[in-house]
Amino acid sequence: MWGCLKKHHGLAVLWLLVGACGSQARRLSEQTQPAEYPGASVAQGLESPLPDGSIGDSGIPGSDSRRLSRTGTALELSLAEGMVIPTSLKASSFVAKFRASDASAAFECARELSPEWHPCLGGDSYDFGRLIHRQGYSLRVRARTPDGRLSQSVLGISFVADLVSGASPIVPSGAPQTQAPEVNLPRTAIDLPLPIDPSNTSGSISSVSRSLQVGSYYAVNVPPTARVITYASDKTYNGRILTITTLNNQLSDIFGHSKACQLPFEKVVTVADGTQYCEATPTPADITANAPAIAPMNFVTVSLGRGDERMQEIMTFGVFDDASETEAEAKMVLTQCRSNLAHGTTALPMVPQFYGIAKVATITWCQYTDRNGAWWWGAAVSSKLTDSAEGPHIKMIYLASASLGIVSQTQFLDRVRLQIGPLLQPIAAAM
């Protein structure tokens, strides 16, 4: 059965690559920086007006979309007055606001190096959402008037999120607030959400406190009565990987480790309800020297519902920001499946709409018996956020006891969809 991870694999090279990539935001061409704030990054990268009869950015032959107005004034755009964006930005979320010399102009945005332009979601602003420490962000903005004139320049914004040593942005009054969902990025086992007594119905349950960031693009909402069994993240701010594993849980370790807290960099942490966790923040060198198994850098395992002191549902979410963890991802399989028992593969909508993208997940499922002869259903679920093979994606393992009353494939797949789908929370744009 799937279970706890207390140690991580040799990811020294991958960790360094992640750090290196995150430390360099993709820069736009012809960047200029306001003299009063050397950290700001605003690219003014454009040409003089096109000659008559050429094809402008509007794509209409014979028209010049960058022509001057009848008064001879060019359409200009800039950041909102007073807004300053450092290239090393200290903020957990951020909204950029723009202005144009023609009040009737609308704004179009293009993320990263994408050739496609779309109306900016905020009208005269763009919400970068929740920022990930050490990750680079870039945006291009242009203005367009109702008669088709385009701005004479493109406004480029580039920065790296640095929640430790970055500079705070200067945001003028009246700037819109971010709509980025709040999530919890634990720094210790004490920050993990605890199970809530289902008989205690007084008060409301904060979804923020129960939402754990896993990787750069996902959070997992921990159900009220669920216990977090394992949690791992490379999103800590000290350059290390945080690993948290419960002690004395009933799960067999999915990566071959049978005991916790055996290594010198591990320690026991007791949370509020008395549960003990083995916690560690190993360096890449520690991982290479002490962790023989390969495991995802970012994942969480939760267990739900106990009957006669037995776990009845177990979910593991492994998140991969790109395609670089192929070996770790390959380890996330249903080893219990047998060809002589019920099994199959199907496709279901699993991942909620993510910035206009809705993807269908592939589900491999089977029925099996555990070492005690009890019947279980298991599913391995894979889903991508984009069509790119290198893009962010997630893999999930879901185990459910037949004692829950699941007697058919249809019942089980319905439960997979209803249980896993609502727990996934996109937290950043994958564009």
C-alpha cells in the first residue's frame, strides 16, 4: 500500500537546475529601467510607424495599425503613475496596472515569450497570481484603440520573485487587489492542518489553513477529517527540501523505507493533537548521500476515514513542474494490480479549469486484496495542464477500501472523480 516518505532521493543536480532556472527571469528585448528605481524592468521594444500599405499588427493588408492619430499624436502606454516593479520582487502575489495616452484604448497581454496576444484579464491590469519564490515572470503589454491603432511601443515587465532578499513593489492607491488564492506553505510539521472532529460542527473551517502548496502550480485542499501522512516541498526559502512524515502510521512505505527518523538531519516534531512527525530539511548533498530511493520533490499523502482503526481512503498527489523527474514519476504506480483481477483504463475530466485550460485525466484502475485479505480499489491518475510534454503536470494515487460499499467499476470511478477533483487547486498561471 501507498504510504509515508521520510527521506528523499539524490536530487542534487536537479535542485541546482531548479535554482538556476528560477534565478533568471526571461528578459524581453531592449529593456530600459527608470533611473529613479534601478530595479524596475520596463522594455520599450518597438519600431517606428509602418509605411502605408503594409500589414500592421492588426493583420489587415493595406492598413497600418500603428498609424498616428489625426492630430499627429502617437499612442503611448506605461505603468500606472507611481507604480514601480523591482526586477527582484518581494511579494507573494502581484498585480501590474497600465495606462495609455488615449483613454479609449484597451490593453492586450502576452505571457512569457508567447506570440499570442489576448485581452488583459483585468482590463487595464494583469494579475500575476500567487508568486513562487525564485521563479521568473515576464509579461508584454500593448494598447489598442477602438479604431485599431496600436501603441508605438510594447511595455515589457520582467522580475524574479524573491521572498527573502527582494525589494517590495511600489503600488499606487487605487491599484486592484490580487485574486490569487491563498495557500499554506508549511515551514514545519506544526503548520500542517489537523483532522477536525466531525461531531464538532461549531465555527467555520478555513480553506486557506487546509490548503497545502505542492509544487509551483498546485495546492491540495486537505479534507476536514483527513490526516496528512507525508508532505514534501522544494519551495522552502532556505535552499533545502522540507520532508514531513508521520511516525507509527499504518501505511507501508511506498519507496522502501520502513522506519523514520534514523538520519542525523531528521528530528521528531509533536503537533497539537499529539501526533508525532519525522521532520527534515536536508541539503542536496544530504539527499544524495542518504536517500537511495527516488521520490517526487513535491508531494503530499493524506488518509481519510478510519474504521476499526484502519485507513479507508489514501491519496498521494505528486506534482511535477516539468518533465525532469521522470524516474521519480515512474515510481508512482499501482504495484498491487494483478491481471486476473478487475482492471482497466479510462479518461475523465479531473483537473478544474486552470486559466482557461480544462484537461482530461487518464485513469488506470484495478481491484486487489491487501496482505490481510481485505479488498481495495486503486487508481493511478495522470493529468497535464498544457499540451506541452515539458509542461507542469500531476500524478495521483487513490486507494479506497471496498468496505466503503464500492462494489463496481462505475461506483469507484465516480468516487475518484468526486473525491480527487475538488481537492486540486491551481495556484499560478501555467502559460
